[in-house]
Amino acid sequence: MSRLELRAALDEYRTTRPVGRKYAHRMTDGPAGSSSPMKLVNPPVALMFHEGAPRLLAAGVHIPALLGGDTSRVALEAYPGLLVRKQLGLRASYKSDTRAEHTPQRRKVRRQVLAALRRGRPLGIRLETGIDLASDGSGDTLDAVICAVQAAWAARQPRYGIPARAPAGEGWIVSS
């Protein structure tokens, strides 16, 4: 399906839904506080899926609960916001794509996140690094590290931490 066809299909689906519930959510979206995978803007989750899914399929990786593949290469869905907001309880923003918004307050929150990760909170995986990850105001480097911590946690769990009650074919954000 092309991007245009995907947009049209999602637009059509939303017309069948009641006001206030236009976007369907996966079971994992609630606990994670994540956006619907049907969103086309802010963030465009559906378009990210449209770009990423064919690449994962072509790579032949194993995607637990979604796609059998090479089990020595496992693809998991991670979400840094889950760890920061829900599991560490830090509500203040820690990043921005706008350089003018790379504030001392956001840097302080990034340092709090790093301190927690170094103590093994919240997932029992201790981060060891000599790199100053708090200096990246975009938060991209810290987000990548958080995703790695979430993947490390999942690798130690039965079924990669995906609950048995998770609907097959729905996907799951690890550590939610």
C-alpha cells in the first residue's frame, strides 16, 4: 500500500468511529502512554510503521508475537517515554529538537534519568558509560540508550516480557 493509500484507509476507518475515539489503541498503548499507531501527525506513528515494517520484513528478523523469523535476530518495540514518564515518574520534558529549548531544566531531567539508569532503575539493568549523555539536548542519544536498556530487559524475560494476554498480531512495547 502506498503512503497515500494508507492515509486514505486510515481516514476512512476514522469516519466510522465516534467523536473522541477516532483513533484505535493497542492494549500496550495505555500503560505506555503512547500514541495510537493510526496517527498520521504529531507523531506520525502510522507513517513510521509504513516506512519501517517493509524493512523489518526484508531483514527476516523475528518479531515476537507478530512475525516468525531468524530468532538469532530479534526486533522489539521500545519507547523511551514509557521508561521516563511512567516507570521513573519524571513528567518534565528532557529533550527538544529546537536548539533554543535545550535548557538547563531539561538537562537536569536528563541527568536524573541517567542517574536512575546507572542505579539499575527501573528495570534492573545498570547502565555503565563514560559518555556525557546529558549533553545532547535533542535527547536522541539518551533515547537510543533507553531503548537499549529496554531491549536488554526484554531479552532476560520469558516471551521478551510480552504478557500472555497480549493479543496476537498487535505488537507490544517492551517493559510496559
